[in-house]
Amino acid sequence: MSTENDEEQRTVRPFAVFLQEQSSGTLHAELSERLHDLIEAVRETGKAGSLALKIDVKPIPGTDGRTLTVTDTVAAKLPKTERPKSIFFVTDDGNLSRTDPRQPVITGLREVDTTTPKTNLRSAK
């Protein structure tokens, strides 16, 4: 149990400093990149995502307990974009078809020429 005097003497190092030093600075760089990717994916999909940091701290056996190994794990869960969907119809023999086999086929149709000749417009006075 700590006393008031102990708490006044305690100095806590900023966590941000640890992030910049862990794994020779690669942890901080990875978190920055993954956060950027997460924000981009959330904006593109409109769905939520997450970024998790796990830090494992273990004493090195055979030491006085003041020498530790620190291991980090970064996990990003990016929202997924929906894959495009296609509509198919099932034929009588069980195959997929892009056209509905129950829909009657209309014959004798032709394309209409969509180009129209230029006409001179006159204005009324």
C-alpha cells in the first residue's frame, strides 16, 4: 500500500514515449499506418472498425526482476467493402442464367436511330 508521500515521489513516464521506443520505433510507425488505413476504410465503407494493441511484459529468468522483455502485438479489424452481387435465374435443368427463362422472348424488335438531323429553329417576332 502506498502512502501520500510515495505518490508525490512517483514519476510516470508518458506512454507515448514508450510507443516511440518499443521495437526500435517500428511499433509507433505501424500503429500510425494501421490507424490511417482504418480511418480510410471506415470512410469508404461507412462501417466501424477497430485497432488493438496488446503489450506483454515478462521478467527474464535468472535476473533480479528488473530486466524485462516487452512484446507488442497490433491487430486491426478493417471494415470490409461489400462485394458486388449479381442476379441469376435457375433454368429447368438447374443451371444459372442471366435471363429469366420464364420471360417470353419478343422477336422483331430493332434499334431506333437516336441521331436526329439538325433543324434550323426560327424565332417568332
